[in-house]
Amino acid sequence: MKLGDGVEQAIHSMAMLACLEEGSTLSASALAEYHGVSPSYLLKHMQALSSADLVDTVPGPKGGYRLKRKPDDISLLDIVLAVEGPQPAFRCNEIRQRGPNPLPARYFDKPCGIAAKMLAAERVYRAELAKTSITDLMQDLQETDDGAIAARGCAFLDIHERKQVR
Amino acid sequence: MKLGDGVEQAIHSMAMLACLEEGSTLSASALAEYHGVSPSYLLKHMQALSSADLVDTVPGPKGGYRLKRKPDDISLLDIVLAVEGPQPAFRCNEIRQRGPNPLPARYFDKPCGIAAKMLAAERVYRAELAKTSITDLMQDLQETDDGAIAARGCAFLDIHERKQVR
């Protein structure tokens, strides 16, 4: 079982977007540069975040991405599902129904007990991811920061933040 | 995020091995036939279960696979880790350390807060999988069985079980 590298990139990018002034945007290429990752690969994940209604895509020369909801209303689960898709990791192929001598269909009205247990574990995983919002991540970061982390982020935003025209 | 199909096959196969008389074995090809799956693909997963010390591989004409531990001492987590490997699904690439203008290394003594939250969710997932043993799965199955499921399994084992020479 493996989550794609896009999950890490998407979470860090969402945290960076949470630092923008209201209405401002960042381009995918700026986010890619900041995190030292492939711009085309990150763009794909930003589009997935946009499709999931987690970010707005603003067109034009001042365009880019910005959060569509408040940071405390966006959880790790939202981001993971946007990037990886909503399907559970365990996908039951109903192999109990295969092979020679299958049972009558009425035995399969109830989901396979193995699938039920696997999906129950995924529910607790998702519930745990849903507990952490972007705001929580930013608070955790601030607690470890003596100023240098914020200064680095601000230096980056001074150059790359695309401010809303008022 | 996706678990390989081998997880489902391995769990069902382990449940079937739990039905054997003490010392008896089943071949990978018999298990593959019963579940209607590729013998070569299942063999790979049986070897992974063997490497993880969950099954014994008995060589020779009466050989095959049998559980190495009691069914109530083998959990879903044991099987998932055997087939999928022990690495967590979220693998931190430390992208916070990349890009231009990186912070001094001392800021990275503590694990990234994002990785910490993602791994915390995996811990609860694993803990949930660890709660269910093969014995639990068999008990769940028995509760839904009016006899036909057991009869189907017994008919299969009558032909394929390789009993220990006494």
C-alpha cells in the first residue's frame, strides 16, 4: 500500500496557500519551485484539488490558485481523497464467488466478512485524517518556529504572491 | 491508495488453511483453483506469507502450505504487512527541505508535522487491522452459514487436503 508522492506535495502546497492574503493567488510553478518538485506533476495535483473544490483556479496574468474554503474547513482527509481518489484501498473482488462449485447467489447478499473488516479499518483511518485541518498543521508549525520558518515563507511570498487588484 | 489484489487472496487462503487438520497442507494450485485466481500470482503471495513466518512451506509430494501459528494468533495486519511490505503508505520525501533558500538543518531535527499526522492515522489503521484474527473471520463466517458454506469447503478439502503421514 502506497500513497502517491502527490499527497505530500498537495498538503504542503495547501498549507502555503493558507498563508496568502485574502484573494491573492500563487501559481503552480511558484509552489513547485518552493518545494523543489516537478511543476508538471504538481500542476496535475493542483487540478485534482480544484476538481475537489478545495482550491479556486483564477485565470489571467494575476491568476493562480487560492483556497476555496477556510483552512480550518479543509482536512488531511479532503486532500488525500482529492489526490488519490475516493475509492477505498481495499477493493473486494468477491473471490469467494469464483472457482468451481460456487455457492448460490443468496449467500452473497451480505458483504464478505473479510471486506467488511478491511473497510472498517479504513473508516478509522479516514476518521483520523479528518481530525486534522490545515489550521492545525499551521499551528503545529508555529510551535516549532523561532521565526526563521515564517521568514523564509514570507520572503517567498513577497516575490510570488499575486495580490488581488482592488 | 490501493492495496494489491494479493491481500484479498492471501486472507481468503489463510482462512482456508485454518480449516485443515493439524499437520495437513494445501498446495498453492489448489488454493488458486478454489478462489478462481492465477496460480502463479497466488504462489507469489504464499511465498510472502512464508517469508513473514505466517505459513510453513512443506516440501515433497505431500507438501504444500499450512499455518505456522494458531489462527487466533494471526491478524489481518500480519497478512497485509506480509503481502504489501512493512513500509507505511505515506512516505515523507522531506520536500520541506528542498527548493531554493532552504532552512538550516537544525529545523529538521523534528519530523515534519505533516508526516507525523499522516503516520498517526496509519497507526490507528494498523491497530484496527490487528484487532481481527483469522479465528474472528471464521466465527463471522459461521454465523452466516446454514451449512452450505461449510459443505462447499469440506467438499474441496476432501479432494485437496494433503494429510500428514502418521
